[in-house]
Amino acid sequence: MNNIIKNIISAIAFILIQCLILNNINFLNSINPLLYIYIIVYFPIINNRIIFILFSFLYGLSIDIFTDSAAVHAAACVSLAYFRPIFLKLIFGMTYIHQVVKFKDIDLKQNLFYISSLTLFHHFILFFIEVFDSSKLILVFEKAIFTSIFTILLIVLLNLFLKNK
Amino acid sequence: MQQIIYFFLRNKNFLLFLSLFLLSIFINFRSNSYTSSKIINSSNVVVGYLYNNLTSIKNYFNLIEENKKLIEENQFLRLRTINTKSDTISNSINYNITNGNIIKNSYNLTKNYITLDIGRNQGVEVDFGVISSNGVIGIVDKISSNYSRVISILNTNINLNAKLKTSNHFGTLSWNGENPLYVQLKDLPKQAVLKIGDTITTGGNSLIFPKGILIGSIKSYKLDNSQNYLELEVKLFNDMSNINHVYIIENTKINEIRNLDE
């Protein structure tokens, strides 16, 4: 119970940080890091998948309400939540299948690989749905890759910050 | 029957994912056609309140520049009132103007929206035009009692009627989603005489904006695929990343004209 309240508070904090601060960075006119996916990326591994998927949907939808983007973030977050086990299986292999992997003590290289693949996956879906125009695929790629670099950087920094604390 | 239930139970995760994903795609498509749901936009009470407070903090740091802009505009308007003879003003007023502040602005997406701190209580309605002292900003598309949402000119769904300042050749103004400094003017007849640097203004064909409101200057032009029309790259006069104070234009004759068209 205590854990649930803690998660909800941190989700609200991430939404506010994302919408009130990070969305105003506009680096090179169009790049804003999407740090808010941190919660979905590091959601506890042992979870009720139905609750996880529902949570991700509502979480993405609240970002959408702030940014006036219909339900783009919701779609991307739901996909991220649903396909996350596949990434976990690919990257952590047997340790994930035996349910002994813990986010606290995975090494940096694996962690970086994990963050990058999930971020790229999420951003590609996000920008593809947002633009939704096959003649602008280059724009989608450009946006997804540049934003991903920024997001990955921020997630790594936040990891370091939380570790030292 | 038992097998069907068993199938649903076994695939419940996938079915949940699929239904939520399709739901969000559905919301996306609905929002492209002007009639999206009422809750999922930033003109609702909670989000409006948050953005409003944040903007009041941000505005504090912008006061000097904002004052300078207002003084410049005052000067310009004063010059115009001096130079206009009183008898050229027509008896009937076609347009009302109110003013407001931007509390949320985005320009880095392909479908950008702006939120204003005035709404139904201040007399704003859907389809009012929004301009700043430098030119067109967008069109009001959703209102709540105290906030309103504006489709920015930097939204791939917007289409505006625009013309050359020097002649009456008109075309359709839209945005390709790439650079927030430039918009595109399409379907301009190729016999129009123009040169780089010419001014583009709103055309009189729109019910929303009066004729002659500034938009931008021509950066480059070329013939389109059909070889009959020109395609123009227009540099906006407005720096869409730095706007705060806006004017909302109401066309008081809009219903009369619409009735005529029906």
C-alpha cells in the first residue's frame, strides 16, 4: 500500500517536471527530452501486467492533456509497457527468466543498452503516430533520434544522481 | 464456449494492450477532425490553473521586453490614428477585439496548440482569430469558462486564406511541420507578380480574419508539380517561440455571412 502511494506521488512529480520544465527547453527549436518514461522503464519487474498496462495508459494520457497531443503519448506508453518484457528477455536473458534481475545491481553497460533500446522504441512509435504521414518519414527519424539522445542522457544522469544519494 | 472464455483469459494482457492502443489511435484521428473529446486538452481547469501560475512567474522576467513591444505598438497605432481621417472609418464595426495572454505555447511538435488565459466568461467563442502585434497566431478551437485553446499557425492541420499584399492573388497557407520559422503558401496562381521579400497578408476570403493582417515575407518560391501554381516559402514575422500578449478578433457579422452561404 505504502509502495503504491509512493509510486503515484513520483508519477505526479514526473508529469509536472516533464510538462512545466522539460517541455520548455526547446533545444535547437524542437528537441525536448522525454524524461517521464523513466517510471515505465524502471517499473518493478515483478508486477501485475494488467495494472502496469493500465497505469501506463493513464500516465501517458495525463502527459497528453498537458501537451494537447490527443493521445499520442498514451499510445506510445501502452506499447512500451506491453513490449517491455521482450526487451528484458533479450537483454538480461536467463537472469530475467529466473526473476533474479534487480535494477539496482545491473552493470552500466547492460543498463545503457536497456535504456537506449526502450527509449528508441518509445520515441519512434510516438513520433510516427504524431506525424502520421508516410511522406515525412525522414522527419520522424530525425525527431526520434535526436530526442532519444537527449532522453537517454537525462535518464543516465538521473540514475547517477539517485545512486549517489 | 468454455474455449472462448479460456482464450480471453489466456490473452487478456494482449487484448487489454490492443484495446487501449486502438483507443488512443481513435482519439488521435478524432482530434484531427476538429471534434475531439472535451477532456483531453489543456484548456481544462486543473491544467489551465497550473500553466497560468507558471506563466505569471515566467512573465516576470520578460517584463522589460514586453513593455518595449507594447510601446512600439502604441506608437504605431498612434501614428495611424493621426493619419486616418475620421470619415474613412465606416459606420458599422465588423470586428471586435479583446486581448489576452498566452499561458502555454508549443512549437516543437507537428500539431502545436496554444492556451490562452481567457475563455467563455470573457466573451471568447470557437473560431475567433488570434493575432499578435506582428501578425497571425492561430484560430480558437476549444473553450472552457476561463481558458481557451488555439490551433497555432504551426499546426499541420491549419489552412488559412492568404494573399500577396500588393495584389489580390490568393492561396492557401499551411505548415509542413519542419521549421517553426517558415510556413508554406500553396496554390497561388503563377501569373502573380512577386519577388523575394514581398509581404504576405491574410486574404479577405476567410470569415475569421479581416483582410490585410500581416503573416510573413517571401523567402523563396517555385512552381508546384502541376506547373500551374506557385509554392512559396514564407518567413513568419512572428517569432512563434517568443509571444506573450495576443489580440482575439471577433467577426461580428460571421453568422450573417454563414446564413448567406447556406
